Amino acid sequence: MATEIKLPRLGQGMESGTVVRWLKQEGERVEKGEPLYELDTEKVTQEVEADASGVLLKIAVQEGEVPVGQTIAVVGEEGEAVPEAEPEPEPEPEEAPDEAPEELPEEEGSRAPARDEERERGREAAVQAEPQPEAPQPSAADGRVKASPLARRIARERGIELAQVRGTGPEGRIVAEDVERAVAAPTPAAAGPAAAPTKPVAEPEVEQLTSIRKTIARRLTKAWEAPVFQLVMSADMTRTQELRERLIELTREGETKPTVSDVLTKVCAAALMRYPQVNAHYADETVTRFSSADVGMAVATDRGLVVPVIRGAERLTLAEIAAARADLVTRSREAKLQQADLEGGTFTISNLGMYGIEQFVAVLNPPQVAILAVGAIEEKPVVVDGELDINPMMSLTLTCDHRALDGSVASEFLGTVRALLEEPGLAL
């Protein structure tokens, strides 16, 4: 019996997703658990596995935004009848007669002709608006433009209307090269005789927020509603740097070299086990404390900031943390993270030291109750045992939700992180 493939709910609060592309075509064999299509949610773009085996009988939604639970494909046995699938939602028509405000009552004999004239004018306007044969045509017969995700992103960044780009991909699909050619091509005004400019040379660029940036905006706006406070300390990184150099010497070929961030993750995990009040979530006037340190790390990508999670960091060795970190960062920047990679974090580290930032304040990552901002390691003069010395120092700024944490506990936690960075062997 044929099975309808419906858009799954991949995370709490997910209401819809955008089908990016299909990894199988109609008529191909599909095995349960095999990647079937790519789905763009508010947080990630990920491959979704088939939940049934058989032949892909029909793709109901080639691409575009779809609500959770809608049928997007049908899988069954070859030759099997395809059940009636839910229709793909179509945009509301923009014809003038349908959207015009209701007119005052007219005499019975004149109302129908007036409306007929309105419809006729709408049809004439539509005919006049059609592009001439030499102009680029939409890449789909139903008017819905087919384009690759990269082409859509480039068009959005460059302010190009995809409907005016001629696609050279399969079935007229617009690819990135088509958009680049449209950007480089001269406009009709530029091709003709020079004329006095009627508009400013540089116009403001308007960019619509992507789904991931909308999520960032919504979550960080929520974070600013929390009553927060910040604590700042500086750690002497001499021993941490010595440990890292020694670990690099022992790293075998093909293994990931540990970084200061890896040591910091291990140190924070050890401190979280001592202070479970910091390893917690706050929601609905309830504080939930966790027994495992699932440490999130802020990663900058072309699509926006994401926070993948290293789970059970207190149980991992530095080599295991380094391998997990390298894998998550790579998949973050290649847009291959899964929803599960981003969920369930209990504490977050945001490190801008690689950009030369000395100190900054990170915004809370709700529902977590604390986030640690890490600056660059810099040689600074310090007094040690009454003597002036030059040591590598790193700034640590802890942002806390005062609804769940008091300053005393947060100070003890941050002091423990500093102590373990200055003697990292105590955390191993």
C-alpha cells in the first residue's frame, strides 16, 4: 500500500519548513532510512530520511515552504495507484477584480456589465505586462520560479528578480551562474544612448531576513527580556598554552589538534559539575538543573550564528572534545547540521579571541541561565609574588540570568573556571 511522506516536525515549535531539493526522482527506488530530500528549517538545512521503502511514485511538492504534516511525496510499489495527495498551497491571486473593495449597490441591469469590463481590463493589463519574446521567461510553466538555493541567495543579495533570469539548468532551473550573468549584463538603459541619471548612483540595499536570522532575532529579543548581570575575570593562560603545545606534540597524524577552545570546553564542563546551578535552564518560573554538561559553542556561518552542542563534555577526553568540535564546526559551515546537533545545550561558550577582541558581553542563549564570552589571549604586565611580569592573559565575561542565579554562586563558578585554566591538569 502506498505511503504518503509528510513534512515532519523536527523540533519543538516548528510549524513549517522549506523543501530545498529532492535527492531522489520520481520512479527511483527508495529505502527506509535513506536520505530523501533536503529541508530548510529555522535553524538548519538538513537531509531528511525516508520513513518507508519502495518506489518514489510522486513528488507532490518540488520545492518551497510547506506546513508541518502536509503530504510532499508518495512512496509505494511500482505501478501502484497514487492516492489523492493534499494540494500544494498556491499563492492568493492578485487580480484586481477579486481584491477590489465592494462597490455600492447598483441597478440590476448595470452591475454585471461593469464587472465584466473590470475583468476585461484586468486581462488586458495582464497581456500588456507579459514579457516580450526576447526577454527572459520564468523557469516554470505555472509561474513559480525554479532556482537552486545558492541562486536564490545570490539573487537576494544582489537585488535580482529571479523571474527575469533565464535558467539554463535542468527543466529551465536557474543556477548560480545564471544569476551572475544577469548581474554582469547591461541594463536596457545602459545599452542605449547615455542619458542623464534620474536616480542616485547608489541605492540602499534591502535584504529580507532568512529563516535562521529570523530565529536569531526572535531568540535574542527574548534574551533581552531577562534581568541579567555580568562578571569579569582575567585568567593567566601560561599553563593552558603549555598543555596545548604538549598535546599537539602527542597528536598522531590524521587526528585533530586540540585548541584553547577545547581546553576551555573541558574546564567549563568540570566547573559545571561542581556548580549545577549554572548548568541549568530557566522557563515558566522553573529552574531545571542537569547532571551532564552539554556545552554549546557559538559558530559563525554565512547563514548566521549557530550553536551546536558537545554532549557530555565532562566525560570526554581533550582529544574527543577536539574531534567533536572539528566535526560540528565543519558541518556548521557546510550547512549539514542536524536539528539534534543544536538542541539540549545547558551552557554556551562564545569565543571572539580569534578576531582580536579583548573583551565583550555575550547575549544569553535562552533557556540557558549563563553564557561565557572569551576574548583574545594577550601579553600583559601582571604582578606575581610582588614582581612585575609579562604573562598571556585572557578575559572571561560571564552573563547570568538573575532569575536563576545569584552573584555569589556565579562568582564562585567563574573563579573555578579561571583556576582550572591556570592549572588545567586539575580538570583532566
